[in-house]
Amino acid sequence: MRLIALIVPVVTLSAQVAQAEDGLSLSGSVRARYEAIENQARVGFDRNDDLFNVRTILAAEYRQDSWRIGGELWDSRVYLQEPGTPVTTGEVNTLELVSAYVATDITAPFGPGSKLTLKAGRSLLNLGSRRLVAADDYRNTTNSYTGLRADLTLKSGLTATAIYVLPQSRRPDDPQGLASNRVALDRESFDLVLWGGLVAKPQAIGRTMAEVTFFHLGERDAPGRPSRDRSLNTIGLRLIRDPKAGQFDHEVEVIGQWGRASTSLAATAPRKPVRAWFAHADAGYTFPGALGARLSLEFDYASGDSGGAHYGRFDTLFGMRRADLAPAGLYNAIARANIVTPGVRFEAAPSKRLDFFASYRAMWLASATDAFATTGVRDPLGRTGRFAGQQIEGRVRWWAVPKRLQLEIDALTLIKGHFLHRAPNAPAGGDTRYISFNATAHF
């Protein structure tokens, strides 16, 4: 009854929001999520757990000619947690202005058909494949960045994006503040800087788009906030052919990473040169017909650290994980770090109101001596082998009220392999099971 009492007022929320003649637009959403996990795969948390999340978003933008001023207020809270529940800044960020910006469009700066957009302030970023810089949507909180952004489009179709931003450090970040959903303002500083961008060319090879990315992340310790002192250069090449009914499609992305970083947050941790890399590949076919079905084969590799002269664990920076690998939330076990995983996915959208997918993947460690993905499970001697297990996952989304209320169910089973059962610090218990029920009201 307690859960029902929390959900009902949230999912029934509605509002009449008008767009004024002077160019003001308002929008928002409220998402309620109940999630539960059995036999947690991550180290240090309760074996069985549940959590209730509420995320409220209010957005406003005023347009006048080529100028825009806007902002987004996010309020992310959790309930039902216990001391052993994995509640972090990925779940809690109360009453935060994650976006507050001014932007302008410049027409034909480089001749007819060209356009330049300049944006300054705090904003959300979703760049390229979103595997390096993203505003995660499944997670209860998001990534926000303060700084400058420029987007250029040429008549030929070539596009380019450049950024110089200070990623936000979310608050509160202490256990007591997180547990009580305390209000605390996020902060940015030159102790954490991200700059770089991407260039993309549509139809570079037939229907295949080519994209090149480069980002530099600079990080140093701040008062009361130790860091891994990362100085990372990350460069990537992506080739993608979008799905189309009756045709094959593909995506290949290869990312290399170098620089220097400390191996942990400890003050005495060695700082090593970094040599890491990541690769993603998928090939699919979309079947003709009203079902809108697509079947694809997928592969992801992210290097791990082997303890040599170079630090080899790939750092996904601010990338999302949900679209490729697995949900965050209470599960949050699978990410782009020390993993080798082929898989198969079936997805369909039989109507504008309904879509679903099911996927299967097998998982190994790239390095036998590093922690597997984001589980924290590790065998420093590498004697437990590399097979982590198998993941079976599915999701169904349905617009109960078109454009107003969407319902979603996510469920997965992690069939633990030898490594997740036998590694020295592997959590006790059988296979991991996770489920979440989501209701999102838009207004």
C-alpha cells in the first residue's frame, strides 16, 4: 500500500501548458520507478533489495528570432532504501538546474546552406554514439556540463561539433545527504575539464556515415575530493548505416585512449601511462512489414588492466550504458570496462504506441586480473578464469495515453559464470534477477 500511495499521485499528474505568442514554451515530465534485485552481482551491497525512484523535469525556453534562452530543472529522489542499498549521485540530485543557457543561430556563415549554432551556459550533451559523452536517460540523474558548444552544418552535409565544458560534480555526495534526499547545489570547476568534438560526413561510403571524435579529459584533486588525476586523450572512428526496412544495416566504432591516470583514488596510488581501447560492432536486418522487426548480432570489447607498466582499463568518460549493455539503477553491473561480450538482439515497434526488445549476451573478462565491468568482483591472481556469465534481458514500452503517459517494464537475468561464482570477493548467491516498473507522465 505504501508503494501504491507513492505512485498514484505521480503517474496521474497532468497540467495545461501553453506556448505563448512571444516564443515561450514550457514542458515537463515525472517518472516513477520501482525496481528490485535478487542476488546482487556487485560487491559491498545488500544481496536482495528494492528501491523507489521519482524524477521530475521542468523545462522552459524562450525564442526570439535567432536567439534562445532556456533551462531545465531536475529533481531526482529515492525512497525505500536501506543502509546496504547502492544509492549514489546516480540516483539522487534534488532541485538542480542542470541546464541554463543562451544560444544563437547564424545563417550562412560559410556560404549558402551553412549554419552555425553557438551555445553558452550549463546544458546536457548527447554527442555522436553517446558512448563517451551523454545525458543518460535510464539513470535517475543525468550528466550536466557548463561551458561552450558550437555546431556547424555545411551545404555538403558535413557536420561538426566542438565543446569546452566543465562537467558538473553532483551534490549531495555524502551518505547522509543521499539517504535524506538533501538539497545541495552541484558544482563545476577547472579541476575537471572536458574539451574536444566530432566531425561527421553522411553517405561517406554509400549510405554509410563516417564520424571521427576526439576528447581530452583533464582532472586533478580538489579540496576534500580526491581524484584519479586523469589526463586522457580519447579518439574514435565510427561507421554507421541506419536501419531501413528490407535492408541490412551496420555500425562499427573503434576508440583508442592514452594519457596518464592514477590507478585508484588513494593518495599513494601510482600514476601510470594509459593504453586502453574499446570496440563495438553490430550488423542487423530490418524485416519488411507492420511489425517493424529488426534482428542484429552485436559485439563489444573494452580493455582491462593487466597490472603492467601501462594502465589498460578503458574509461568511458561520461557515456551511457543502457542502449548497448544493460540498465543502471540497482543492477548497474555491466559497463564498458574489462569486458568481451558478443550478443544477439531482437527488437520491434508494431505501432506508434508499443515497442519492445529482447537480447542475449555472453560475457568474458578482457583481463583475468582486473575487476569485471562495474561489479567490483576481482581475482588479482587471475586464477578464476575469464568467463563471467550470460545476460538475458527484455524491455516493453507502451504509451497508455499517447504523448502523455508511457509505461515501461525492464527485466533481466544474469546467469553467473565461474568467475562471478568463484572469484575471491564474489558476492554469495545464485543468478542475479532484476526488474523495474516505470511510469512517465509528460505535460
